[in-house]
Amino acid sequence: MYLGVNVDHIATVRQARGTSYPDPVEAANAAANAGAHGITVHLREDRRHIQDQDVWRMREEQPLPLNLEMGNTPEIVDIALKVKPDEVCLVPEKREELTTEGGLDVVGNYAALQSSCSRFRDAGLAVSLFIDPDPRQLDAAASLEVPMIELHTGTFCERKGAEREACLQELISGAKQAHDAGMQVNAGHGLNVENLEALFPVPHLHTLNIGHSIVARALMLGMHAAVHEMLTLMRGYRP
Ligand code: PXP
């Protein structure tokens, strides 16, 4: 299982004061040195954390594959086509939300997603869709012929007891469905050192994208130790 480290919230601290530090590229390099496998940034329409310049610098100044998370809007699609990250992950985006809330409605936005997916495919970028483990949404993703999806784990992470168990069963069947349809299965949102192991019954997990909890741990331990700690826990996964 691979770890993609999302460094958005390094930029959140920087933007809080309008300083030039802390630098998300420096954090990405520290994550790379600690053994992370990829870097994720989300260029939001409102630029609340990551800025355009950060995305360009991530391409040039850190060694890991770059996954650009983004809403499916013309402005950001154009930027992605210019920057050419290794992967783009399309997510739903609302201005008023604190963080991404739930997966994409692939069924409801099929035509718009189809158009962007084919532009990305033509440009040689791998496309991922961030979706809930809902059989209809997974079917729609498969028919868009994307190579991978990212299962939204946010609800699973928030719930406790029987409710969490129900979310786990949905993630298990979603992962099987995506894998059987030939898509790589990634997962992310809300994962931390406390809840990670509870996700391990989910089969076929390829990459976990983890941001907020790693940055929060990095405040206490440093980036290298925070990434190392997560990688050590992930080694317990038996697919
Ligand atoms: N995956 C996706 C698609 C996301 O939108 C986010 C949040 O930016 C993450 C993973 C990482 O979530 P978290 O910061 O809760 O680890």
C-alpha cells in the first residue's frame, strides 16, 4: 500500500498570516525523505491554501509523483492541462465547505466529467474520481473508463460502532466492485493514526491519500517522523 501525503494544510498555516513560510514544497521534500510515495495538493477555486505557484513548484522542486486534486471547473482544468501533474483527482467542491464533503456525483455530472476525463486522457494524465462507495457511482466511473477511483473514507472515519461497521461493509463492497471493473482502488479523507487499522479489512487498497492528520502530527513531531509513523502503521495492511 502506498502513501500520498497531502500538504494543503502546510499552506493553510502560511496563508493564515500571508507569510512565505511554512513552505509546502519543503514539506513535500521532507515527506519524500521519510519514504512517502506521492504528494497531493488541492488547488481550490478560492485558493484558500495551495496557490497556483505552489502547484508549479511541486512539479519542479520535489521528486515524487504529483496528484492534483481539483473541482471540475474550466479554470482549474486549464491549469491542470498546463502543469501536467502525474494524476488528477476530480472532487466535488463547494466554496462554503470546510473540507471536501462526500464524493462526486458521477451519475448527475456524467457529461461534464466525460468531457474533462477525455481531455485529460488525451493529454496523457491519469484521472481519478473521488467517490462514495455507492454501486451506481462506481458503475458510472467504470463506464467513464478512468484508471482509478479514490473511495471517500470521511464518513467511515467520523462514525463509531455499528454505524462505522456499516460504512466499512460499503467500502469493502465498493473496493471489490471497482477492482472487478479494472480500476485501481485508492482511498482517503479523515484517516489518522487512530482509525487507520479499522480500514484494513477493505481489500485491493493501492494508495491512501492522507493530509490533515499528518500535518497535525508534524506540528508535534516534525514531518519526517509523522510520515514515518503513518508508513509504519500502513505496513500492517494485508490485502
Ligand atoms: N482525498 C481527497 C480527495 C481529499 O479531498 C482530501 C482532502 O483534501 C484528502 C484525500 C485528504 O483528507 P485529509 O486531509 O482528511 O487526510
